[in-house]
Amino acid sequence: MTADMGLGRKLELFLLDLLYPNTCPCCGKSLPWQAYLCETCQTELLAYPADAFCSQCGKPVHDCICGEGLAYDRAVALTVYEGAARKGVLSMKSAVSLQFGRFCGAELGKRILADDALSGYDMVAPVPMSKRKQLKRCCNPAAVLAKEVAAITRIPYRKDLLRDNGTGQQQHTLSAAQRRENTGQFSAGTVSLKGCRILLCDDVLTTGSTMNRCAALLKARGAAEVAAVAATTTQLKKTEPDD
């Protein structure tokens, strides 16, 4: 259960529980109506300290990709994409539950508030999803995460900064090298971002190619800094995530 849950969210979950009894999106265990995840899965997700991940690229420290010329300036990740975290991500991608994203967003929001390097940002934005894909999935997991980060940090949420034109191949069908080339489907909005510092959110950080392309687009509109915020990050030596 998260102590930062607002009254509106509590009412929403209470009413939903009357129709669909609450369960943990990671393991399926029955939960009280106001809980996002069970205690066991929460413990697993929060087992990684902040310094387990590189503060510049967001990957596990043994898989650092900082030498690849990233467009984003710093990063924060909550957990590794495996076990309960993998199941939680898939529960959002299949529109079964948004609770995993809300839990991770709240926890990441707390870490951002506690980190001087990540405080003072001006906007929170999600990695975009094409309209076709969003209609199929019923939600954009990155937006679920970003909205929760914005609510906890009280930094304005902006969904108009980037667009997914739906012209690229699905990332999960590609190799790491192909992912880096498959980023032309994104474009920036028309608003000037001169001097702005932006928290860019996504549910999974794999090769960093999507975050990198989106950060480059934001900087082309004048953004001074972009920080990558990820619910989960893959270990590059293991299987890459489903999409």
C-alpha cells in the first residue's frame, strides 16, 4: 500500500474492488482494496538500492552504457526487469492492471525528491505511444508512470512534448543494433522548451535507444537537461523484454 495515495484514487480503488476484487498484478495474490502490490512483491521490487544502477545511463552498474554517447544527462531506475517486475510490466502492457505503474511511479517520485541532482526539474513527460498501439493496449504504461511521478513530485505533467507517429517497427522484434536505428517514428511537438529540465519516463529501459532518441528531440526544441526515469531496466546480458 502506498501512503501517498490521494482521496480520489482511494475512492476509485474502493469502487473497483466492489466489482473486481483486488489482486497483486505481479503474483495474483488477493489484496486489500487500497493496496497496489502485495508485501512480498514490494520487497522484491525495492531490493535494489539506488546505487545498484548507473546514475548517468540507468543500467545496472555492471552493464553501464555511458560510453555510447547518450543524449539524456542522468537517469534513475527502480528495479531490474525480471521476476515480479517483469510480470508487473506485462500486466500493464496487456491492460490487466495499472497498479504496477502507479506503485513504481510513486516510489520513483520519492527517490527524485530525495536526490538533489534530480530535484528542480520543470516537466514530467512520458515516452509516447502511437494512437493505434494505445487503442490496442488501452493505456500507455509510460504515461501511467509519468502521471504518478508528477503527482508525487508536484512537477507539471506534459503529454504534448513528443509524438509517436506509428511508423517504426515494434522494438521487441529487433536486435539491440536494430533498435538503435528504429527510432524515426518519434517527433517533437512545436512548443519551445528553451532552458527546461525534463523528466522523461518509460516502463522499461532496454538498450536506451528510445530514451536517447526522445531526449535528443527534446533538446532540439531547447531543453537544457533530460533525465531518464524508468520503472525497470534490463540486464543487457540477459533476455531483452517483451513489448
